[in-house]
Amino acid sequence: MSTSETPTLVDALLGLRDALAGVALPLATPPAAPAEAERRRLLDQLDDHLLPRVRDPDAATLVVVGGSTGAGKSTLLNSLLGAHVSTAGVLRPTTRSPVLVHHPDDTADVDVSRVLPGLARLRPDVRRPDEDADAVRALRAVASTTLPRGLALLDAPDVDSVEEENRTLAVQLLGAADAWLFVTTAARYADAVPWELLAEAQRRRTHLGLVLDRVDVGAERAVAADLGRMLAERGLAGTPVFVVRESVLEDGLLPETEVGPVADWLMALALDPDVRARAVEATRDGAVLDVAQRSRGVADAADDQRAAADRLRAAVAASYAAARERVAEQTSDGTMLRGEVLARWQDVVGTGEWFRRLEQGVSRARDRLAEAVTGRRAADPGLAQAVGHGVAAIVLDAAEDAAARAHADWHHDPAGAPLLQGLALSRASADLRVRVEEQVREWQGDVLDLVRGEGAGRRSAARALSFGVNGLGAALMVAVFASTGGLTGAEVGIVGGTALLAQRLLEAVFGDEAVRRLTRSAHERLDARVGALLDAEAARFSAVLEPLAARVVDGGALRSRAALVEVAARRAAGGGVGEAAGRATAGTGAGGAADGPGTGSTVEGSGTLGLSKGDGTAGPAGDGAAGPAGDGAAGTGRLRGAGLGAAGGAAGVDVGSGRHARRRGEDGGDTGDDTGRGLRAWWARVRRGGRS
């Protein structure tokens, strides 16, 4: 594809979204349920994050606060804002309707028309009296001037909630994030569910910060080192880890010194353009590639649906084709010339005497037959009834067997078994006997029509047989059933002689070639009528399958759309999608930034002020002073504890190796870790009046 033909990234993502929306997985194949869940997650991720972010790169950065049950997510959020905006408690689940906090100036950036369109917005000032916030799928939106412009925080439900709906919503919200702030505890950081999500963050290259909450005083280094080892083993070396020690809450809030490093990390995402750009681009580019790759799995599931539909069709077709072949064989191998049919035929032609004189030839017996069929001796009406009953029995047996075989094949197929529930498809239709008997009578009429049609061209024969159409028709039916295949013992001689007698009579009247043509035509007409009956029986299965199979699409179209997304993404990134993400994460894992706050280390609450209110920088929000607006404008919010995490008194742990990384400065004091140095440099730039 030439460059001029390459769609823009937005167009490519829209095309991928349309292709995903068009995929249906109605058959219960093994991959169907997980693929359908994945398809919905992909649509959510496109609608909630990728499309809004690609359309508006400068919109507020959405940080989702997620984590395990009881990890303290809501308490952390409240502590950062200095206000109780999210419910915290001991009853589970606590966070039901997620809380979205944003600066008032960013209302448009987090509007339902832009982000998370599937979730309504509930605001305290417009809530209806009868509205139950916990009973609807919605976000509780809270505007706060404490939050800096350009940053939105979303408190998600527990990722391991006892309620499946909460778990599903938590995963959806994390998929919509520009960055994750993942919260776990010293007691639960090794749980399986959080690590599954962290592995997903690593695969997507999501900008990530990890809060290790409720750490006992004195155990910080040991716990953080073990967590760092686990992160490194899973490809997340360098992820910033913020240690929050077990503390006495003050009015339900953590001490400022404990949340300071987290506040600094978030403030950098809002105020430092370089940090923000690396974070947003890394998450976006990683998500684009991840969505394209995961879409191929959905395409494979779509192809599996097509294969399953073909397999179920083939099972029915094979069963009823075998039934039709069985009827054709049994109506031509002599099976019909047994029992009642043979006895009735003998009554018509007097074959008992014919057999007694078999050695003398068949001429006199043929004369006897001629008497019967020319009207001088009436053909026995019992023969037609016997033939009708015999053919009907063969067709019914074959149809019953076909239904049982097709039902068994579907029953043992994961895609077919659910389609059989509540349906009586293991047996032939209740009215099949009536329809079969009707079609057999119609076929007997076809045979008489053939005799009449052939006799009409032979005037002498027509005159001689003017009253013998029924008899000749009976002889033609016997000729159709004439082969001796499948018979044993005395039946071979009896049936063989019977067939020979009917053949000789017909040849004497119509000639050899005409008899062969009549026999072939009569059998073809019987086969056609039997085929129509069996097709109607098979259609009972098709009526269940085809409405579902009609919704199945070829996975190739979805694969093509995924490939176009990758091409468009590489073009948009100037030759390598994820280039920014690679710069952001090189040597630092999924969540690091080369010089951003918290990179590559564990940061503890310091207990000391890195920036005082007297050093020219405004204090925490709530003390009446403006926050640290990098552009010098008043009114930009400041998270509670911001600036307190930049002090050099905190010990750091290199989470890439799990080793202690305490350093000494020229004055002999601790300089802190790389995080501390990055924070101090960043705050110095802020004090100088620049955001970067």
C-alpha cells in the first residue's frame, strides 16, 4: 500500500472498530466466549481511550486508581485531594459507582461524549432525588480545584471484587487510562489477580505507578525489595513504587508526608510537558499495537465460527445423503421383491405355475401375464398397496436413522449441542409417514404415466394393451426393483425369475431400449421424491443453524483492518510506532520515565518538608495559596502533600535489582534516590516559572 493510500490513525482505528462491531460469535465454539469478552473489551478500549486520545492529544491526562480489595484506593484518593470524594469502608464492595475527579476547567475533556461514553455522569448538583447511584452503570463526576488542570483521577472498583460486574468495570476503566496508579498492600502484593493486570500493563506499555500501602514501619525496605524483585522478573523493572506506611488516619486521611511522593508523580503528569508526553504517548502507542494484535485473536474466533457452521452443515448433509443412498440401494437391489410384494406379484401372474414350467421357457407364463395386463384378467390391487407399504417403510427407516445420526453428531460437537436444547430432532418428523405415503402414491402415478406415454407411440401395442396400463405399471415397478443383489438362498432364484418375467413382458411390448429407459426414469423419479422428503427433514436442522450462521463473518476483513492500524500507527510515529513509548520505558519497565518523578525506585513518605511555604512555592491546596502553576497563572490546583516527596531523607530501593540504593552527598548526608533527584530538579524548574 502506498503512503497516499494509508489511512490516518483515526480512520484506521475507526475501521478496526467497525470491523470488530461487525463480528458475531453466535455458535458455542470453545473460543467463542473468551473471544466475545475480548471483542467487547477491545470496543470499550477504542471508545473509552484510543479514539478520544488520538483525536485530542492535548486533553486532560486520565489516571485510573485501581487495585485489590481493601488496598486503600479510596482513602488514597481522598488523602490526595484533602476531601472525602470517594467512599472508603470495611464493607465490600466499597467503590461501586466509580468516582471521576477533575479540575472544573477540564469538564469538557472528561465529558461522556469524549471519554467512557458507555457510562453516564452523575453529578451531586444535578442528581435526581429518586436516583440510586449504585444501581446504575455510571461515573460520579466531581469537580475539584485541588486537582491541577490537565489531570483527572478515576477511582475504579476492586479488580478482585466479589461482584463480577465490578471486576469487569474495573478492567474497562483501566483500559481507558493514560496511566495507572495501582494500589496494593504489604499483605497482598503477591496475589494473582493484580499480577495478571500488571502483566497486561507491561504488554501494553502502560505508564504505571505502584503504591505499596499499609507497610509496617521498619519493614519498608524488605517488603519493597521483594516487590521490586517480582516486578523485575515480570518485565516491570523500573516501575516507580511508592511506599505508604501504616499510619493513624487524620479525619480519615493519610498524613501528607505519606502521600507526598504519589502527589509529586501525579503533579508531574499534569504540569511537566515532557513527562506527560512520554506517559501519554507510551500508553497510546502500546495500546494501539496491543489492540491490533488482540483483534487478530477475535478474527481467529470468527473463522472458527465459520468452520463450526460448515462442520454442522456437513454432518446433516452426510447423514441425509447416506439415507438417500440407502433408499436408492434398497429399491433397486431386490430387497423390495420379498414378502408381501413378491406374494402379490405371484398372484398377478400366476408364477407358481410359471416356476413349475421354468425349464420349458417363459413364453406361456408371459401369455398368462399378458392376459392379466390386457384386461382379460384384472391386476391385483393389493400389489400397489404392498409396493407402497414397502417403499414407505424403507424411506421412514432411513429418515429415522439420518435424524439419529445428525443429532448425535451435533450433540457431540460443542457448537451443535446447545442448538438441540428443547428440540425433538433425534427422531423424524411426526407427520413424515403421511407425507411419505402420499409421495409413494404419487410415484406410482408417475410409473403409470410413463407406461401411458410410452404406449402412446405404439398404436398396435396401445390397442392390445388398452386395458392393461395397471398391469404394465406393476411390471415396470418390479423391473425397477429387479436386481438380485443382497438376496440369499432360494430368494435369488425366485426373485430373479420374477424380475426376468417382468423384463421379458415389458421388452415384448416396448422393446429392450425403451424398457431400460423406462426403468431408469421410474427409479429417478422415485429418487427425486425421496430426496425432497429427506431434504425437508434435514431442513429442520438448517432452520436452527442458518439464522446463526448467517451472522458469521470472515475473519480476514478484521485482520486487514488490524494491519492497516499498524501501518497507520507507524506512519503517525514517523517510522516506528511506540518510539516514544520505547524512550519512556527504556531501562525502566512499563511505567518509568527517564527523568520523571519516582522513576526506577521505591519512595517512602519522608516525614520532612522538601519545599516549605516560605521558599517561594505555594503550600498545599486548602491553605488559601495558589498551587504551583508552572505557567505562573493562579488557580491551578495542587494535590495535598505535593512537594513533600522531594526531600532527600527517604531511602530508596532499586526495584530493578531489589538492592538498597541509599547514596551519600558531598556533605555526608543522604541525597536520596534517583526519584528524589528528579523531583527536586522538577520542582526547581517549577519555581523558576517554567513547567519543564
